[in-house]
Amino acid sequence: MSQDVDAGPSPQSAAEPGLAAWVTGMLTVLAGNADAEVPCGSCTACCTSHQFIHIEPDEAVALAAIPSAVLFPAPGRTGAGLLMGYDEQGRCPMFVDDQCSIYAARPRACRAYDCRIFTATGVAPDPDKPRIALQVSRWELGSGRPEDVDVRQAIDAARAHLARTQDAIEPALRPVTSAQAAVVALLLSRAYLTEAPDGRLTLAPLDDAQAAAALRRILESAVSR
């Protein structure tokens, strides 16, 4: 592997959870009720991989910490959100001396980012993000428990439904990046699951019409934010 693709040492594998546990936690993160806790080790791939960072209008702390010169209006959004771009090397402009210079004030998108979503959903990172792809290849999410098997089947069903219907989704709602597709697949997988009395997620029957309705709710909610 050439050095320009090397994202750094492997993440901390000892902290890798089972698939079902990770999905439950990530759904909480995506709902805005927690920050992602990723055992990154010294990996900085997400900060150095040509990522556009969306910043919501209500993120006053992040907006105050980021120079206006590196922000521009987010296209195709109904709100007044902004995007932060990257430098000529693909690095976030807030990535200084190999670390985030505004970590305590980092945007919500950064707080929610967890590259294990690619591992969980089976969606490959975009081709222009080899550093992220390298780290994704190193993750393992345990799949030995019964609930892990059910969650895996739900994710596979959600990803397959999204792939089958992708071309029929109107452009304004259609996921554009691999990261967006992975998030949508994960959110949709929840519709294929029900919570047992003991709190365990188990597979639930879902026909194509129900899946299509759930997918549309997810996409409309994403665009309206």
C-alpha cells in the first residue's frame, strides 16, 4: 500500500462491538441523542479525505469557531445550512498539526461520523476516499449472537431495497454519496426489525410497499433538515 493511501495504524480492535449493539448505538447517534464513540487510534482519515462537512444553522458554537472564508451555502438544502470544504490536499481546514483544532466545537456531522457504517452496511466508500476505505477494511463487527444475525439480514434487505429502487427516487431525494447511501440503508434497516420484550432486535416481516413508504419518510426527513 502506498504511503499516500496509508491512514495510520489500525483502529483499536479491542473496543469493537457486536453488530446489533453497534447498530443500536449508531441509530441513537443519527437521531441526535449522542456523539459517535469511535476507537480511531491515530487514524485521521475522515479529516483528510476530501470531505464536505455540512453545518446546520443552529450550530452556533461550531459556526463561531470556523472562519467564514471556508464556508459556503449548501446546495439543494431547504434550510440555510453551510458546507465546509477542504484544502488542496483534501484536508479539513480545521485540521491543524495532525489534529482537529476545534474538537470541542466540532460540527454535528463530525460528532456523528463513524466509518464503521460502511462495514455494517456493506456499502463501499466513494472511490476518491481510499484512506477511509483502508480503515473500513480493518473493522470487524461481531456477528455471532442471534440478534447480530437478525440485524445483518435486516441491513442486507434494506440495502437491496435501496439498490432496486435507487433509480426511481426523484433526484432531490436520492442519496448522492456512498456515506449518504450507507446512512439511509442503516436507517431503513430499522423498519425490518422489531424490539423483543427483552430489548433484543429481531427480524420483522416487511413487504416492498412498506419498505418504500419507510424509505420515503427517511429521505424526506433528511432533505427537510
